[in-house]
Amino acid sequence: MSSKVKISIDNMTKVFYKKNNSVTAIKNISLQVNEGEFICLVGPSGCGKTTLLRILAGLETPSSGSFSIDAEAGNRPLQSMVFQEKGVIPWLTVEENVAFGLKMRHLPQEFVKKQTDYYLKKVGLINFSTLYPKELSGGMKQRISIARAFANDPEILLMDEPFAALDEQNKFILQEELLSIWSENKKTVLFITHSIDEALLLSDRIVLLSSHPGEIVREIKVPMPRPRTMEQVRANAEMAEQFISIWNHLQQEVQKSRK
């Protein structure tokens, strides 16, 4: 991991206005993410995590504050976003879905084919390349989304609970595949999850947010070195302490939101 700052967020607030009401989604968020760092955002439902990612993706604008992404020279896209579901295009085949971003950039056909096939193999979909999303399971559709995001080679990768709707077995498999791909190119990742286990397995650093409106309460540097497996995470005493600490934080924030 580089010490170069890739994402810089400075005192950012987002307020949504509807008729005579206003709702503050996130408040005074300041965060620096180094190049190649894998950050998990953890907080109670409704704390603005998705809003934060949507701002970084250019889908929303902050009400105040600012952010910057340190882009390298070249024609790489600034970011790719992987959603919880509905991230695939139903009328395109598996191969066409993965190649979509590359084709939109009008890259050479030979390069598009090579890049697409490489990531289809990485996620185990090369033998399903001519199928359509309706013919695939939920886990396979998420593999398409992950392959497409990495194939497009963005400056940063934004992931909004990509495995939340999957069963435990598929979730573990895709977590391992994601780490395998990430370890090759050390893409800068911001990853939203409600799973403490998932955050401890995947991330270099966990950013804890408060209940609505979302503010950064604490940052935790994951103490276990890479590579790590879920079995190792669950068997490690220090990680167990971190799990309990994060669990207590979430419980407290949920209670606050109900008062």
C-alpha cells in the first residue's frame, strides 16, 4: 500500500430537501484514503454510507465540504461502482456485460477481448460467457459486476454491500475471489458492509459511522496481516476483541437512533 493519498474528503455534509423538510444524510465527514488501501465503512442502517459513495461516484453532489480523487494521467475512468444488486444489464450476455465499460471507452477490440476473458476466468465465468443474466444465480450476477468493475481499471472502486443478498456459502466464495483479484492490482477500495466479519476479513482499515446523520466516530486499523482467511479471523483473539468492540458500537448507535 502506497502512502500517497488517493481519496481526500474534507468536512463534507449532504442535506436532502423535500418540500418544507430537510434531512441531513452525512455530516462533517473528513477522511483520507491512501492509494491501494481497502477501507470498509460500517454503521447502522440509514447512516448515509451509500450517500457518501454516491457522492464519490458523481451521482450526488455535497451540500458543503469537498472531496478529491488523485487521478493518474491517462484515460482510465475515475471510479467504478458495484451495487448490492441489479448491477447487470439484462439484455447483454455475461461477456458483453463485463466488456461494457471497455467498449464505451472505444478501446481496441483485441484489448477488450483479452481483458474481458482474463476477468471472466478470474471469477469463474468463462464457461458461461454466452449466457444472459436471467439464466444465472445471484452469486454469478455479482461475479459479473465484480469482473466488469476490475476489467474497466478505474482509479478507485466503490462497493455498496455487494454480497449482502447472498447466502453464506456464496458470500465466502466471493469474498475470497474479491481478495484474490484485489491482491493482484491493489485497487483503492471503499466498501460498505453491515457484516463485521466481512469488514475484518477484507479491510486494511474500518471506518465506523454514527447513526443518522452519519459522522465518523472511530477508525480501526485491522491488526491481522494479509493474507487472511475467515477461519483465521474468527479464531484470532485480537480480532474477536475488535468484533465485540464494533458490535457494541453498532448496538449503541441503533439505540440512539430509536430515542
